[in-house]
Amino acid sequence: MIRKIWINCSEASGDMCAGALAGEIRRQSPAVAISGMGGPALSAAGAEVRFPMSRICFSGFRDVLFGLPGVFRLQREIAGVWEKDRPDAVVMVDCPDFNLPLAKTAHSLGIPVYYFIAPQFWAWRQQGIRTMRECVSRICCALPFEPRYFRNRGCRAQFVGHPLLDIIPLQSLDGLAPDPSRIGIMPGSRGKEISFLLPVFAAAAARLYRDNPSLTFHIARAPGIQRDFLKRFWPENLPAAVVEPEGRYRMIRQSCLMLSASGTATLETALIGTPTIVAYKLDRPAAYIARKLAYSKFISLTNILFQREVFPELLQEHATADNCCRQAAAWLQRPEALGRLRNTLREVRAIAGPPGGLRGAAKAILRRPGPVMSRPSAAGAGWELQES
């Protein structure tokens, strides 16, 4: 019987999913004690956060390089807790570079390991599939093509559906009408990516506002990011409202378009149905490595799911104010194009679903792992990921 579960996550979107999963586990089995590494969402779900995820909040090559000693120290501390207060199961959420060494440790201690939000090995040349095969009891996949990918490499995997379908209040949001004068901005959840992208979005917004003063701008504040930090990269003479984390879904739905950092945010905007311009920048060493390691033709989860460019992607040297402004202005001048894109986005819920991923993942974790791999699901059976 499962009495104690450890959940490990290390960034904002992972914390959101980990918190939702912890809540579902507690709903199905109220007596289970949950602890782990995470942030405010995991804590709000009733878990004891033994290690804050802020200890490994890195963005860029230099951050990672200089932070490695702290990462290794944190991994040793977590392993020490497991040795003293042994959990019945360990759940890893994304972040394979940090979590897979810990998966080996848990496996060596005889603790079953589960993965929720699987590593994107299909998008990047990464080491770790052997660890997934040998040390992870089951992978609860959020994307429909992932089970085949992992099963073909000897891993136990099942498709449960993306947790965002359970987290986002889609039915209530569908009743809200987009405001044709409102532009939403999601500049990221880490300080470094915000410092790279928000000045670009601000410069694009200033040009759009100059041509159309009726526009309003709404900036989503990620958990752990202070308002003053956002204001540092936004012109004082350009009006903008800062939206708190709990209000971002309503803001997305009521915006006619979004300027967003790449990441989970772009799947949120797609599920909600708001056309989005996706941008991302890294420091030069990290960008060079990323280009060498990339498999996938696209970076946005929405485009990966559709296997074509539905959301424009502006990366590195293409992530400029000129390009963001040009694309946003083209959409604003052609409302019919925005309408067609919203119609296209209706399909993403069926592609990423069905709902119930949290329930399925919680059930898989609460039952003891077995040696039999799950059968391919109908939802994922026809998928073949296109690689560039």
C-alpha cells in the first residue's frame, strides 16, 4: 500500500502540474503523505516542500555551469532524505538533467520511480533513455505520440492526456469574448528569459500603441517574479496592467492575441483559443548548444502537436521587436485571419486530450508497478513525430 510519495519538480510549469497531481492523489487516497521538491503550487496542494525549486532555477549556459556544484549538493541532500525517510514511490516531473540521476538513486534504493510530464527526448539529443528504461516503473505521457516513442525504446509508458486539460477551467473561459483592443504578454517564468524577451515585447508594444492608442497591454506575472522586476523592462510612458498568476487564464481568453515566451504557456494559449506569437532567446553559448542538439522542427508544443506552424515562432536573432510588431499588426489589420486561427485552435483540445490525465496518472502511481507494459492507446496510435 502506498503511504508516502515524493514528488520532484524544479520550475514553474512543472510545479503547477505537480501541485495538480498531488491534489488528485490526495483526493483518491486522502491518507497518503506527500512531500518533495517544488514551489507554491505543490505546497498549496498539501505537500510538504522539503526543498524549494528556486535552488535550481537556471536559464542559460553560464547559470547552469556556475550552478553545478549546488545542483550536485542538492541531489545528495534529497538522496539523504530518501535513505532516512524512505518514500513508497518517487514521481519525477520533467527536468531530466536534474531528475534522472535521482531516478537512478531511487531505483538503487528499491523505490519505484514514475515520470509525469516525460522528458522531451524526441525533441533533443539527450542522454538518459537507458535510465528511463532501467529505472522508471512507468511514464505517464502527456502528449499523444510519446507512448510509442518510449515503448519503441523499451520503456513502460501510457498516454494519460495533458494535465492542462484538467487544470484550465476551459468551459467557463469559453463564455468570455476576446477584446479586439487587448494584447496579452507572457514573458516567461525565469528572470533571465524575462530580461531577454520583455524588452523585445515592450518595444513591439510601443510601436503598436503609437499606431493604435486604443490598444491595452496586460503582462502575466509568473509565480516567484516580482512586479518591480517586470517594470524594470517596461517603459514608464507605455500603459500596461500586471496580471497576477491566478488571473492569467482569463487574461489569455480576453486578449485578441498574445506575445509569449516558448514553453508550457504556448499550449495554455492554444487550449484557451488565443492566437499567439511565440518568441525565445538564449545566451549565445546556450543557443549554439541548443541548435546542435535539436531534433524537432518546432519549439512550440502547439506546433509540435499540429506538426505544422500554427503559431509563428521567432527564435534568437529573429526574436526582434520589428518581427513581433509586424506579425501582430498583420493580425490586428485582418480580424478574419485571427478568427480562422481561433477555429483551428479548437482542434488542439482533442489532440492533447482527452481530459482526465491527472486522474489516470494518480491511479498509475497509487497502484504497485507491474512488469507488463500498457497497450498502445488509440489516441497515440497514429502519431509519428516529424524530425528536421
